[in-house]
Amino acid sequence: MIHRGGMPHAGLTGSEIWKRACGTDKNCVEVAGLADGRVAIRDSKDLTAPPLVLEPESYGLFLAAIKRGDH
């Protein structure tokens, strides 16, 4: 399940520890594990935008697609 938009995200407390990952083109994303097991992803260039929140299985599929070069 993906949650995005202006609505509050259950599990986001504002105290998440965000880790940054950057590509060779200097485009970066930040990722935080949430207390309920979901994973939040945000664009490091726009920290005011709501994050994309993925269930663990969806996050795994997302990572696998990136590793295959699908994104």
C-alpha cells in the first residue's frame, strides 16, 4: 500500500532518522524506517513534500526494480 498526498501519515512522528542515498548525478533521496515496519522515502530537494510511504514488501519490490534498472 502506498500513501501519498497532503494527509498525515500514520507512523510518522517527526523523529525519524533519515538516511540519504545519492546517485552519480547528485540526485538524492532520503529513506527512513518507521516504527510500524513501513518505509518512508522523500526527495532531498523538497523536504516539505509529503514522503512516499511503502509497506515492507512494496519497498523490497521497489528496490529490486531499481537494481534491475527499471527506474
